[in-house]
Amino acid sequence: MARILVVDDDPSLREVLEIACKKKKWLVYLAADSKEAWEHLNEYPIDIVLLDLKLGQESGLEVLKEIKKVYPELPVLMITAFAETQSAVEAIKLGAVDYLPKPFDLTELFFSIERILEEKRLRRENILLKNKVKGYFGRIIGQCAKMQEVFKLIERVSPTNINILITGESGTGKEIVARAIHEASPRQKAPFVPINCGGLPDTLIESELFGYKKGAFTGADRARKGLLEEAQGGTVFLDEVGELAPGVQVKLLRCLQEKTFRPLGSSEERKLDVRFIAATNQNILEMVAQGDFREDLFYRLSGVIINLPPLREREEDVVLLAEYFLQRAVKEQKKNIQGFTPEALEKIKSYNYPGNVRELENIVERAVALESTEFIQASSLIVYEYENQRKMEVEEVLAGKISLDDYLLQKEKEILLVALQRTASKSEAASLLGLNLRQLRYRLEKTGIEK
Ligand SMILES: Nc1ncnc2c1ncn2[C@@H]1O[C@H](COP(=O)(O)OP(=O)(O)OP(=O)(O)O)[C@@H](O)[C@H]1O
Ligand SMILES: [Mg+2]
């Protein structure tokens, strides 16, 4: 039932409105001044305030301001005398939803109130709807076209039983996408079991996956359930699947084909009911072509391939993600931080994130921990740029994009220049670098610093 608060110093008008609202089956609260109004506002969840522009000695505009300060979302409908249009316009500027000039007709009043209530209801439904969708996608932020495609794909494949291969650079969100698919699938109530295929030696991977019988090998002094068994009815997440050794690949392939598995040392085949989601940051097609990954296993695993774009190709999402991580970190670390300064935002936008979303997440969390003001300053955003830059360069050399000689020459030049800057003379620079003067001169010429 809607709760209406009427604030008017005219007792007869209060009475008229009370009777009218009661007919509509709304709950009515009456106040002659701001003091009474606040008593009601503090006590009940009021839906709409009908506020007179002239409250005896008080100004309705002042009361409106106060209400909007405390309850910015609360709709306030002004009641005005004809001569007061100027103030009525002022009231709208201050956040009133509308104004009704006195004498008003009740149908008009009802119409206004009903419209406001309807808007409120729609807004609430909208929020509910959004939260429902958030249930599984809530942790995955992505407005850009590429991520929207990914979301569509997730929605399409989730209800099915098809195996999925997720590809993408490190830190692009492969694991949260895998979890979202599981959560949106009919298997959501059964376990989601991640297995890091790169983290263990081959023999251990097998016993982890398939489990073993007591006495299956020396040291197996009791039976152990494998992860496949743990995941029955649910989803197995094969992380870094490209790292699987050839022997394990064969066994896994059999599992996928026969839909059975056998614990080590056991002769008994068990039925397997799991969905596989695999992930890799390697170029798996290339690996298949090179014979490093079994083609048949690849086809079994990749019923659908979801490729996650690197963050540098998701320009629109960078700020969105930064804001999301900020809010989360502020809550977790219980800090009073309102947002980023414009300079900080610029810095966030201009970086290229070789470590993708995980790197952005780390940068923001670190900034929240370091920040001592109410806004994240650019200086608190510590980017291990140098480290990442170096890693990228190394990759470029390995990929043949830069020649090794050019790379080394460039580095040598950088170091020489810094040494010269930090010292007052060439001989000081030479001793800083552990060279004699002649050796330094030779290097300065070689790198083109001196002719
Ligand atoms: N779109 C996104 N929205 C919100 N958080 C994200 C998003 N993508 C990634 N993250 C967060 O970034 C971090 C890295 O994500 P995740 O572990 O899924 O990446 P990954 O692709 O599996 O990386 P790796 O290949 O290194 O294992 C996680 O903390 C994850 O919650
Ligand atoms: Mg991962």
C-alpha cells in the first residue's frame, strides 16, 4: 500500500486530501509543518510527499531542499497557489517531480500520484531484473562488442552439455567465464572442479584426475577419489590444458569418447557424467599443427570455442572495470575513497595492460591500499610498466620482430645514457659501469651516443 505524506499548514486542505487518499486506499500521514513532516519521514517508508510551497512561516522550498538532501530518490509533489509559478519552477529545479496549482481538481492529483507510483514500481522491477541477470554474469564486466558476443555465446552454450574451450591471454577472465557457464547450466548444483593441468608432474596429474585404488602404486596406502569422481554431475575445468603430457592426453581422450573412467589400479570402469570446460593461453591450433597436442582430443574438447579478447582491445571496458574493482576494494579494505582523479583516469586509460584484467585488478587494489586521500591519485597507480615492458620486448625478440643485436644495442645505449646523466664526468661514468675510459668511449661510439 502506498504511503503518502501531506505537508500543508491549511487544516481544511489536509482534511480534503486525507479523505481523498483514503478513498484510494492509500495510507495518509498529515503534517502541518516541517517538524511534523520529519517525524513521519523518520518513522515510515513514505512513497510520495505532497508539499505546500507556503508553510506558514516556513518556506516549502527550504523543506524540499532538506528532504532531497536526505532522501534524494523520494518523489515530492509541490502544491502551489496560482501566483507562485516562479517558485514552482524553482521547486522543479530543486528536484520536485511536479507541481499542482491550487485549487486543483482531485482527478488531476490522483493522476499525478498514480503516475509517480507506477514509475517507482517500474524502476524497482528494473533493478530486480538487472540483479537477476547479475546472478551469474555479475562478476563479468564487459560493454564492448567483443564481450557482448562472448556473453551471447555463454548464454547459448550454458544450457547444453557441449564441451567448451576458452582461449585468451593470461588474465583475460577464462576462469570466471568457465564458472559463469557452470553456474548458468543445469549442472549448477553439482560441483565445479578446477584442475590445473600445468601445475603437476604427469604421474600426479593422472592420479589426481582418475583417483586410485589402494596399492595401485608404491605409496598408495589407501584409495583416493579422483577429481573426475568429485565432479560427477558437474563441470570439470581443465585449466592450462595445453600443458597436458601426451600420455595423459590419450587417457583423457578415452574418457571423453567412452564417457567412462578407471581409477589407477582398478579394473572397474566407472560411468562419467561431467561436462568439460578447458582453457588455454597458448595457441592451441598451432600446437595441434605441430603435433604437440592431439587433434582428436582437441576436437572433443572444443565443441564451442570462446575466445576472450585482451584488455587492450577493450577500450570501453577499461574504466568500467577500474570502477568495479575500486568499489570492491574500497568495501573490502573499508576505506573512504570516492573515485579516481581525472589524471588517474587518464593514466588508467592510456596503459596497455600486458597482464590484462588481472593486472588492472592488481593495480587498482594496490592503489586503494596506498591511497591516503579521498580520491585515487595518479601517483598511487603503480604500474610495473618497466617489468612488463621488458617482458613484451623479450617476447618480440623471440618472435623475431626485433633482432637480438638491435635489442641489446638499444639496452646498452639506455644504460650508458643513465650512467652519463648520473655522473659528472666520463671517467666517473666509466667507473660506475666497471669499465675503463677507453672501453667506455668505444661503447659510446658503438651505440651512436658519440661519433
Ligand atoms: N570481465 C571481467 N570482469 C570482472 N572481473 C574480471 C573480468 N575478467 C577477469 N576478471 C578478474 O581478473 C582476474 C583474472 O581472471 P581469470 O583468473 O579468470 O583469468 P584467466 O584468463 O584464467 O588467467 P590465466 O590464464 O592467467 O589463468 C580474476 O580475478 C577475475 O575475477
Ligand atoms: Mg586461469
